[in-house]
Amino acid sequence: MLGDPVSHSLSPAIHAAALAAAGISGEYAARRVDSEGMRRAVAEIRDGVLSGANVTMPHKGLAADLADRLEPRAMRARSVNTLWSEERSVLGDSTDIDGVVTAWGWAGLPEDAPVLVLGSGGAAAAAILALEGRQLTVAARRPERAEELLATLGVDARVAPLDAPCPGAVVVNATPIGMHGEALPGEVVTAASGLFDMAYGSGPTPAVQLARRLGLPVAEGPDMLLAQAAASFTIWTGIDPPLDEMRAALVAGMGRSG
């Protein structure tokens, strides 16, 4: 895991459990890196010193720039969270997109409802590409950033203010709002038909708590973390991920962090 900060990450525990369950010898570690550290790590992947890496904030865009080849969806998003090598070339993909699709299904979120994506960064890009083809609205503090993101992705969607509710939509929170106990703005949750909250801390966010009180289907940040980790594991190993063991490690890790 490459990023800054990374000390809070539950990914090492999740992947350690996956490797042990699959009988694969190896280690998954968190490495705090700046941009130069990212360049060194990518060189290590290219040289076979590292088998691969996940990338987290704030380096997903840099990872896309440093990879030799990108999967088409990662190229569209200009965001990479998974790196590996083939024939001394570093490849990059965004399993965040898989994470959205898989966690959406696990939670039973509506498949035919409109979608309100909050945010204009890499997480929002993953959500927009995962949900492309639906009736999309993107809301951000700076609407021009949302417009720029949609133009980069080549996706047609409506742009709205961050605090504007979208009645009947599934709300996808792709911002950090909620990680430290903040509530989402306005009435976006009370007007929703479901919630996918990518933000997570030591417990359910205020938005998740509200959605559950309202009886709405909910996907949380840990669901997406597990789903994207499973997709990355398959890329690196070529085998199906041991989801039960990975989920148990995630739950245990969240208990310790709380």
C-alpha cells in the first residue's frame, strides 16, 4: 500500500488474511511515500523487487502517470489504485470501479434509481464510471470541478450544488465528509432511495446512521474497501479471493481501530 497517510489502513490485514487463506507466501505492507517514493516503488515493481502495489491518496493520479500501460477504464479516470508488472512493464488499473459495482450489489441498492454523486475527485470518478449509463447527477463544492471531471471522463450527467437534494436518487458520497463525524449537507440523505457512503472512520458515519433510521439500503466505505481489495488480489494472483477470511480480517481490524 503506497500513500500518505497509510498508518490507518486496514488493507495490510485484509491482504495478509487473503494470502494465508490461499496458501501464498508473501507480505503486504503499508509504505508511506511522497512523489519521489512513488517513483522508486514503481521502479521496484518494474524490476520485480515488488510484485505489485495498491495506491491510495494522494497518489492515484501520479500512479496513472507513472505506469507504462493503463487499463482503458483507468486511462479514462486518470486514476490508478492497483499496480503490477508484466514483462518489465508496469500496468495500472482502478479496482475502485469494481469496488463500487460489487458493494452496490452486496447492499441491494436500487439498480434503476437515479444516482447523485457527491464529489469531484478520484473517488467520484470511479463511482461515475461504475454507474455510467444511469441517470447521473454530480454535485461538488465547486461546480466547475464537476464539469471538468465529467468532460475528462466523457460522461454525460447533470451538475448540481453540493447541498441540493435529488429526490429518489441513491446518494454516493465520494467526499471525505463523515470521516470525522460530519453530516452530509442539506437534505440529500432524507430525499434519497439509498446511500453508498465511501467515507468511513471508526464507526458508522452520520449519513449511514441517518439512512439506516430511514430504512434505506446502505453500502459503507468498508464494503467498498473489501470489494476493491478482492479485485486487486485476483489481478496479482490470478485466483478467486477468499472473501470470508478477508471480511473477517476487516471486521477485526475495525474493532481494533475503534
